[in-house]
Amino acid sequence: MTGLHVLEVGQGPERLVFLHGLFGQGKNFGTVAKLLGEDAMSVLVDLPNHGRSPWTDYFDYHLFADLLAGEGISLVIEAINRFDI
């Protein structure tokens, strides 16, 4: 399985993560993310089997947690590189 679908909105110094997992997709949080754009960069994540993220052969919360943790680690590393934290 490839990585989860992630959309980043805003350019503020704070970082927020919105997890989407019920119908639609992460961009459903786009209006809120845009309103917060000056204060925070919002990361809109489609959980597995939702939105534009890949679909699995079976439903497994442990797998989903591992995928989300892996995506989170990647986002932290990217933030460190981008903002020289």
C-alpha cells in the first residue's frame, strides 16, 4: 500500500492535523483550514479506505494506526526540513 492522501493548507507557524474517515474526503475540512491559514498549516489526511487514500483488502485498525504513524513521522521530518526547527 502506498502512503495516505495528504493535503496541506495554510502557511502559519502552527501545525494542525485533521483526520478524515467518514464519507467524503479530507478536503471537507478545507474551509476551516483556510480560515486558520495565517495561524497554522493544516494537514488534511484521508484515512485508509476513505477519500483519496488507498483501499485495503480488509478492515484492520492496527494496520491503519501503523500507516498513520508512518505518515506522521514523514510529516514531522518534512516540517523540520522546511522550517529548520
